[in-house]
Amino acid sequence: MDIIEKLKWRYAVKEFNTNRHITVNHEQTLRESILLTPSSYGLQPYRVVWIKDEELRKTLVPHSFNQDKVAKSNILAVICSETKLDDAYVDNYIERIGEVRNIPVEELKSVADNMKRTLNNMSAQARRNWAGRQAYIALGNLLTVAAVINIDACPMEGFVKKEYDKILELDKYGLRSEVIVTLGFRSANDRYQFNAKVRKKESAFFIDL
Ligand SMILES: Cc1cc2nc3c(=O)[nH]c(=O)nc-3n(C[C@H](O)[C@H](O)[C@H](O)COP(=O)(O)O)c2cc1C
């Protein structure tokens, strides 16, 4: 597999093929690509609402600047950041480390204190920005892995976060939406797939020292 060819193959799909469906195996690969995303301290200050229900996706179209691919793709992934990044959140994570690595939580106290200090030293806005940035790393991973397994996608910021948060009752989970991704297969009629990719010239992009 030539990964660069895969990255050239991918593009932000405008129109999906409604007749093709992602296999269960590929769906699981996509989910794991998000789950395995690295995050600062490993705190994963994000979760994903994975929406296959077409009716629900249809209700979100008007709040997505009428981009109907939200309903016409196979899956809509709503990447959300955590809103309650407090000491209890860190303690939960520490417990999880203890469970997975079989370490008594008392031995992880200094690690926990360090994380709590970092989070508590941030303003609410800084914490929010930090969590949002982590969520975008998950977005990148998902897009790359999708391309590698020939699944099409469109990352989207063209949606009304407030409306998504309300409809999906994200408050209930202590989440807010950050960015969404539609997943499925490109339509043969989508002319965007034939556009040449526009990126900065390598010489104007890298600063080689
Ligand atoms: C964070 C982000 C938000 C985007 N929002 C939208 C969107 O709402 N609708 C859309 O059609 N494309 C959206 N795009 C797609 C970009 O326009 C596209 O990735 C960019 O023009 C580069 O083209 P390519 O992805 O086809 O290579 C978004 C891309 C990113 C990374």
C-alpha cells in the first residue's frame, strides 16, 4: 500500500453513494482509529457520538447548512469535547490506568496530582480550547485511517453547534460538539473527486533548517 496515494485519493466528499454500505469490520476499524488517538496525558478529553440512525441524521441536515450528506452518507461521527475536566475526571482516568496496568491507584497519586495541577491552572476558556484541540487530533486519525481502507469521508465545521448539542442532548453527557465527519462512499457523480488537490508548494510550506 502506498499511503501517499491513499492520501491523494481522499477528498472532502460532497455527494455520497447512498447504495453502498460500510462493512462491520471497517466500521470497527474506524471506531478504533479514534479510540487509539493519542491525547495530552492520555486524558482523551473527547468522545464521539456515532450516528447511523437515518431519521436522526435527517433532523440534523437543517442545522448543517443544509449539507444533506449528513443524512446521505452511512455514518455521522460527531466528535465532542468534554466540558467537565475536573479532579473527578482525572481520578476516573487514574482508576482506568490502575485497572488496565494493574497498578494500585495510590502509586499513581503524583501522576494524578500533576494532571490536576495542569488542568486547574488553565482558565475555563483555556481548558475548552485544549480539549477542542485534542478532538481535532482524533479527526485527523479518523480521516487518515478511512482513506487507508478506502472509506470516503468529509470533515465538517459547517454545522450549528448549539443546535447539535441540543438535539443530541450532549449536556447530559457533559459534552459539546466540536467537529463532525460524514463517512461512506463517494458518488460517481461527485465532480469534486476529479479536482486537482490544491496545497501549498512544498518549498513554501516547510522551513528546512
Ligand atoms: C475542520 C474542517 C472543516 C470542514 N468543513 C467542511 C464543511 O462543512 N463542508 C464541506 O463540504 N467541507 C468541509 N471541509 C473540507 C475542506 O474544504 C477540504 O478538506 C479542503 O478544501 C481540502 O480539500 P480536500 O479535503 O478535498 O483535499 C472541512 C475540512 C476540515 C478539515
